[in-house]
Amino acid sequence: MRLLYVLFLLLVLVIFGAGSVLGENANLLYYGVILAIGVGGVYYAFWFKKFAQKVNSLMPLIETAPDTYIAETEKLLQGRLTSNIRSMLIMNIAVAYMEKGDFITAKQKIKSINGGALKKANAGVYFLNYAYVLIHLGENELAMEILKKYKKRIFSLPMGGNLPRLMAFVQIFEAMQEGKWNDANEKMRSSKESWPDKVTGVDFSFLEKQLAAHEAAVKEL
């Protein structure tokens, strides 16, 4: 898409340069350039619509066939894409690796994204997923740093898809890390009532086992 922007700038320069050379006949060039820009805009709109349809059609595969999703999305990344679109596709690939239980590769994919360049909701999703991966890798201190630093961004995200479950997961983790075991258990109970089954990228049993281990250790004292 940057190429289109550069070409547009070149066309503008041509217009101004030709205007002084062609005089009255420059109008023909103006109209030709306007037509070219219009055709280019229509082409881009058509391309983006087809691209978005392809991306959306692949999304269910994250849960049902993550390997296929990863392979097909990697193909999409071979094209010329804006940095924001590229970042979101890589994030989806990371989620597919989470679904496979490969949190090491998921972390590598997430770290390949420039999180600081993402804006608004995309940045919140990035840091939420990053914290989730770190929790599964046992990097608790770094996960807590991210949750505290980007808490406002994370918890201001619109509630859609699996975001409420991810937020509940990190809230349980945060309560555990702060020694608020009763709060963690209560949040776990309400979460299991709301979402009894594992969903894409979110498995409460990971924290549930840690809560059970803590309760067993307390009873032995």
C-alpha cells in the first residue's frame, strides 16, 4: 500500500510540472490523473474486500484446525500489507499456536510485532495476549509488569469474542500473584459458570490446578 501512496505523490508532482509546460492542454492531463486515481481507488476497495473475506473465512480454523490456519495465514503475509494488518495477522497466528499449546512459538510471534506501534484496541489485545502467553510460560513477574503498565488499555477493550474470558483469566492470575486467594477462587467459580468449556486461546484449568495446589498446601499446614 505504500507503493500506491508513493505513486500518488509522483502523480501530483507530474501534474504541477506538466501544468507549466502544457499550458491549456494541461487540463487533459489533470483529468487523466483523476481518472487513474479513481480507478486505483476502486481496485484497492475491491482488493481489500476480497482480502477481508479471505481473512474472515480462515478465522474458525484457529480453533478447529490451527495448523491449517497458520499455513494459510503465512501465505497472506507474503503479500504487501500495511504494518497494522500484518501485525494483526501475526497476532492471530500466535493465538493459533496458543490453541496448539505451543506457547514458546506464540511468544516468538508476539515479540516479532511492534506492540508500541499498534493503536487503541489493537494495542490492548496485543498486551493482553502477551501477558497470557507469559503466564503459561511461568514468566510471572514480566506478566505482572505488563498487566500493571497496560491495565487501562487492556480493561477498556470492547467486550467481544473471547476477550471477556481472557480478561477473567488474567484477573484470576493477578489476584493469585497478590495473595488474594479468596478473590481468585471466587473469580474462578464465576468464570467456570459463565464459560464451562475451553474456548479459543483460553483454558481456565491452567490456573485452576494452581489454585487447587495452593489449597492443598494450606490444608497441610
